[in-house]
Amino acid sequence: MDLSTWIAFFAAAWAISLSPGAGAVAAMSAGLNHGFRRGYTMTFGLVTGIWTQVLVVGIGLGALIAASSLAFTVVKWAGVAYLVWLGIKQRRAPAAPLVAADGEAAAVSRRDLYLRGWIVNALNPKGTVFLLAVVPQFLDLARPLPAQYAVIALTLAFTDLVVMAGYTALASRVLRALKAPSHIKAMNRSFGALFVAAGTLLAFFKRA
């Protein structure tokens, strides 16, 4: 990939990462509920989900999802159901201190946080269709494609690691200022509503 082409994609990658979406909501929710160090584990799952999407697009399954009504519908509604489930779970979370005190065991393991992040991005056909629309513009078909897809995947990973660190840190700092159960309960409801909203938006997303 030429340097000028990569710089253009690098700029696009920042726009992709910064745009509000299910990934940003998931990162902020993890920061709120588990603090930065543990909550940031979800970002690695989000990045792996992005890599899954790039792999799907790279091997041609993305075209199948975009072209097949059945495949698109199955993946889309699986993603919708998961986001709504996360929203309901967040809304019903107890109004208790969300970050365990130092030395206390966290209720959710890092492995679970990682898997949640992966599912949020991997089960998102909107991301697949978006990559199908954007990535080909930066590919040079006269050069080996696997190396170019690797550059794209690593670039997306870098921008997401930085951006989601910001979202997670911001949420975790806000969390530490929340002491009253009423404040925590309101925050749980707010993030629950954001997850449901993300799922609702995905439900209305249609193939081009």
C-alpha cells in the first residue's frame, strides 16, 4: 500500500473509530461498570471483532452477507438481540458501587468482557457492509491483497485501541464521582437505553 493511500485510510479509520456506535457504548459501559484497567479488556474484544469483519470481507463472505437476504437477516437480528439483551441487563444492574474496591474480585471476568466486545463488533452486518463500501477504495488489485488487508486490520486496531481507551477512561472517571444509589441507577438506565437504541438502529439498517 502506497504511503499516500495509507494516510488517507488512516484518516478514515479515525473517523470510523470516533463515530458513536455500539462499540463506543460497550466501551463506556465497561469503564463505568469495571473501571479502566478491567473495562479496557473489552476493547481487545472489539478489536478482534473488527479483525473478524475484515477477514469476512477479505475472503468474500462479506459479499455473500451483503447480497443474500437470508444471511444478512440472520446476522443482523442476532446482533440486534444481543445489543438489546445487553441493554436490559445493564438497566437491571443493581444500584451498587460499580467498581470493586482494590483487592476485591470482579463479578465479570476479563474473558467475559473480551467475548462481549468481540460479539458486539463481529455480529454487526452494518460493519460488514461499511467495510465492503470503504475498503475497496484503498486496495491496489495489482499488488498482493493479504498484505493490504493486514495493513488495514492493524490500522483499524490501532485507532480503536486509542479511541476506546478514551471512551473507557472517561466513563471510569465519571463512575468514581457517582456515589448515591440514585445516580448509579440512573446511569445504568441511561446505558441500558443506549444499548437498546443501538440495537434498534441496527434493526432498521438495510442492505444497499
